Amino acid sequence: MDWKKTIGYGALLWAIMFALISFFMAYKLYPAENMDLIIAVITGVLSFLLAGYAKPTNINNALALGLSWVVVALVLDSLITLKFAPDVFGNWIYWLGTILVLLAPTLRLKKG
């Protein structure tokens, strides 16, 4: 596995989600009813799409890819997001999105 590429995709995933949530907040769409759930689903779908570019070759590779993206997101959220949303880690939907990020690359494995 190419770790530079893996970490780069993790950082890209985080940056896209940070920008998207910032956009929603700027237009007063977030926080709104069910918006947390929508964001978690978008995170999962985006992880699935990025995993298509990363091309995991087996289950261990896919889980390592997802886990590395989770670690990147946790580090960046600890360094940046906590300044804007101190309760980010207390939101169960945040952890749902994190689980989706972890598992999404496994859905990109080729059968057979």
C-alpha cells in the first residue's frame, strides 16, 4: 500500500467534509434536523468513491485503508475541528460516519 497516497486521500476526505459542513453552516443549513445523518451518509459515500481510486486488493488492505483514513480524520479533528465544535467527539452520528469511513473500502473489493 502506498502510504503517501493513502494519507493524502484521508486528508482529502477530511478537507472535503470540513468544507462541506462549513458551507452548510454558512447558509444556515447546519445544524438542522437530520443534517447530521445526511452528513454521515455523505461521508460514507465519499469514502466509498475515494476507495475506488485507492483500489484495495484484499480485506486487510481495505481495512488498513479505512483505519488510516479514520486516524487522519481523528488527528485533524483534534487539531482543527475541536476549536470550532468542542463537542464534536460527543456526537454519536460523528462515530457513525467514522465507522462508515472504516468500512467503505471493504465494499470496493473485487469479488472472485
